[in-house]
Amino acid sequence: GQQLNQSPQSMFIQEGEDVSMNCTSSSIFNTWLWYKQDPGEGPVLLIALYKAGELTSNGRLTAQFGITRKDSFLNISASIPSDVGIYFCVRYKLSFGAGTTVTVRA
Amino acid sequence: DVKVTQSSRYLVKRTGEKVFLECVQDMDHENMFWYRQDPGLGLRLIYFSYDVKMKEKGDIPEGYSVSREKKERFSLILESASTNQTSMYLCASSRQVEPSTDTQYFGPGTRLTVL
């Protein structure tokens, strides 16, 4: 299938720092979804993007649908300990990227 | 609240055994999905179902089959378990016909170990 490349693969951050991660694909598609998986739980939808250039916020989270429709970015501002987890981008036909694992140091 | 439940959190089976993983959702969703999650590979779609008795292969269906006899229940079957099927298995459901644009609700996962 078509591949999604997420980076970074993992990150260690200080509480209060801002976090950025991205997802790229060689193909164009019309929807980007970002999910978060807490330890020991199933993933939960954070943000959905449906239009190129779209910028959407959900609390401290902001995601953007790239103009080329081949990438998306997720930013977390002022990280807190409960931001720990794995963040996945998801494309059409339900393929998930490999995830970005975030660990927050107090 | 949508609830997706999976029959076991942890399961240990032997090579060659037939394994059933059960998933039940209580929100009358049309679509149900089975994924496996492995480190560094993310979630990979095994099968999904958009209606009772309907199923479609995902990215990695080999070695698996599924059954959807009732709307609320979607079963994943390993006909003859192998050690490379040791993984975390996640079930999900969603309502809309176009699953890529609708929220998927996930169960807590079943960690299967095949010895």
C-alpha cells in the first residue's frame, strides 16, 4: 500500500515545551486524520483535516493540511505530562503512519 | 459514550491453535475494523466490514479471516496461529459510509502471544 512517513519516530521533551511532528506521503489525498494512543489504550481521534491549507485547532493542538496535499503537521503547545503517548497520522483507506512516541520530562 | 470492547486484554496460544478474537460495539455502527499494531510499523489494517456478512481485505489479510454475523460483533480468526502473529490487535468501529472521514472508536486491544 501507499506509505506514510512520520517523523520524528520518538521525542523526549521538557514539560512546557512546544512539540512538532509531521507526516508525509508520496501520494495526494483528501483527508488527514491525527490520532493519539495513550499507554494501554486504543487510539483516539484528535483532529480531522479535509481541505488543502486547512489549519485546525483543538485546545493546545494545532494541525495543518499541507498545500501540496502530501503532508500534514501536528503541533502541541506548552506540553504537559498527559501529552505522553503515540501520535499517528492516518490517510484514506485507513492506513496509519508508524507513529511518533512522545515522552514528557517533568 | 461509544463503547468498543474486546474479549481479552491478554491471550497466550500455541503454534497451530485456532484463535478467535471477539469485538463488540454498542453504538449501532455500520463499519468495524481489525488492526494489528507492531513497534515501528504503526497500525496495519487486516480486515474491515461495512455491513453484516460483508467484509473487505485490508493491507495484511494473509493468515486471518473474519466473521460478522451480527451488526455489533466482529470476530477475527487465526486459523492456525503462528509466532509471527504475536502482536497487539485493535478493533475499531465507525458510523459513516466513508470510513476515512469519520471518527473511528477503538477498543483497548488484545495482546496476543503465540508460543
